[in-house]
Amino acid sequence: MRNDERFEIERAIDLLPHVIGASWAMTYFRLMKIKSPTKEEFREKVIEYLEKIQPLLESFSNDKIFSEIQDYIGTRYDLEVEKIKNGENKEIEKRYTRYIEYG
């Protein structure tokens, strides 16, 4: 698969963890009045909300023409989840710090 064929998907997967996952997680903790979740709790909540977009990630048809992009999406998604779990997603870590410092 050429880079230009997956460029937009790459950008989306780069943004989804903090735009969707972290934003929803921060809202959850605010509404629940949990001011100091652990990093692990925060990361797990981010992943929980990210999992809710799974149908979108699987939305290309099963047509053979989409098989490469579907494989790429699955692999990248799994990698992003692992990065979040291991504290290697800098944007998620930044959002956690911001939440703890400013609520």
C-alpha cells in the first residue's frame, strides 16, 4: 500500500486517542468529580472510549480492495492502544497532566 493511500487514516489514528479518548475520559472524571485518577485509570478510560469507535474503524466493506487498509487500521489501532497502556503516547500523558493540574 502506498503512503498516499493511507495518509488520511494515519492522521485520523494519530488524533483519535487524544481528541476522542482523552476528551471523553476527562469529561467522565470531571462529571464523576474524580480529581486525581491514577495514570492507569486515566489510560484505561481513554482506551475504553477509544473502543467505542471500533465500528468506524471496521466500516470499510469486506471487499478485497479494502483488505490492505483494513489490516493497516487494525495494526495501527492495536499499536496505539499499547502505547497508551504503556504511557508512550505523549498526547495522552500531556492531557493527564493537564487534568491533574487544572481539573
